[in-house]
Amino acid sequence: MAGVQPPPLRSLDDFLLSSARFAVPDVRDLDRWNNRIINNLLYYQSNYFMCALGLLLIVGYFQPFQLLVGAMVVTLLFLGFVWAAENQALIRRFRRNQPSLAVSGILLASYLFISVLGDVAVFLFGIAFPILMILIHASVRLRSLKNKLENKLESIGLKRTPMGLLLEALGQEQEAGS
């Protein structure tokens, strides 16, 4: 965790409003779509964190215990998956080759565990909904030349960020900006 630096918060205009450009991704070119998602996750990670935190705080205000249970289940399943991927070659290959299925599997397993424990609605709105909104934004947000240039400069400096560590844990070690 040494050397991890949070990236700057991007302007609301760049993130969502007038200068932001959106388009439906080309689902036939999965590599390009994956690259767009990864680059947007890295570039807007502070904005995504703030949005997710806001939704978590709202849900946590109304259902604190259920949200805590849901967060613990998702965290434990994620850590278990990362541990298994580090120790089992088959799971490591699956994580690297099928990152969306890996994340979907973690969320589905979390959903199943929480449905057994109850409080599925809290899980859906407190944990899965923010993740879904982040992935939708990262999928449809087109990057400007300025964003691409800034991302390339940041990757040259080898600055490690929280989202970079998360993507690395999910087997997405791609260099940003490509």
C-alpha cells in the first residue's frame, strides 16, 4: 500500500455535464469496450468513489445493520476470490480471461449468501446499485483527447491508485491510456 496516491476529483462538467460525451459501446469489440471501462475506472475513480459513498451513506442511514452485513459478505467473498486466484492457476486464468464473469460471480455469490441471511433489497441498493451505475458510466463515457493525454502522463509516472490496485486484484493489469 506504500506509494498509493488518490487521483484528483474530476470536474462535474467533465464527469457528467456539458463537456462529457456518451455513446453506447460496440459490444462486438469486447477488447475495446473492456479498455474503455478500465481507462474510465482509472481516470474517474475519485468521482466514482464519491458517488458510491453517497449512495452507501443514504442506504446506511436507513438500514445500517443490513448494509454492514452485506458489505461484510461482499468483502469476504472478494478477498476469498483474490486469495483463491493467487493460489490456484485455474482460477487465476479464469480471472484474467473473463473479468466480467469473475465480478458477476462475486456479486451473484454475495446475493445468494445475503438472500439466505435476508436483506436482499439493502444489498441491491447499497452495494450492487452503485457498482452497476459505475460500470454503466464507465461503459458509455467517451474520453476526450485531454483525458487520454492526462491518463497517459499519469501512467508514465507509475502512480499507484486504489482503483489500479483493485483492477490488479481482478486480473486487469493493463496499462491505462492504451
